[in-house]
Amino acid sequence: MSLKTAKEIWDYLKAEYEGDERICGMKALNLIRDFELQKMKESESVKEYSDRLLNIANKVRLLGSVLNDSRIVEKLLVTVPEKFEATITTLENTKDLSKISLTELLNALQAQE
């Protein structure tokens, strides 16, 4: 109430709700931890799971930290259920998994689904 101009109010709200670098860093670390703990449920579709991972990744990126698509690809390859094992094996035999794009992996997994 004591702030007079819109700029003062904006700066106050920005500082209050955005936080300083330390707080942003802690938020990013918490999101990365959340990302690491994610696993695909048997009843979940590839689309739902990938959306959940990408949502976390985008929040991390908005906070100024880096979470590459290659890390998301690795996460998907490791955490999908066994029913996708044949698709992953086929991809391993036909492509270099270290260079596969996120879109390409998601398309292959969704095609099997």
C-alpha cells in the first residue's frame, strides 16, 4: 500500500514471488530431483509420461538451468516399462541412441503403443 508507482509495485512483486538467484537455484534443484524420480506407470501412455517429463524440463529451463533433450531421451529409455523393450532393442540395432532425437524416440514408442 505504501508503494506509489506501478514500477515500484512491479519490482516489489517480482522480488517477492520470483525470488533471488539462490531461491531459483533451489527450485531448479527440486525440479531436477523430481525429474530424476519419475517412472512411467504401466497404465500410463507414452504421451502422458512424456508430457509429464517435458513439463518438469520446461520449468527447469524457465528457471535458467539446463536440461537437454538428450537427458530426456536417456530418461525415457531407462524408465519405460518392459513392454517397450522390443522397440528399444530395435532402435539400438538400427540407430545410434546417443544421437536419436526426442521426437524420433517418442514416435517409435507411440507407434508400438
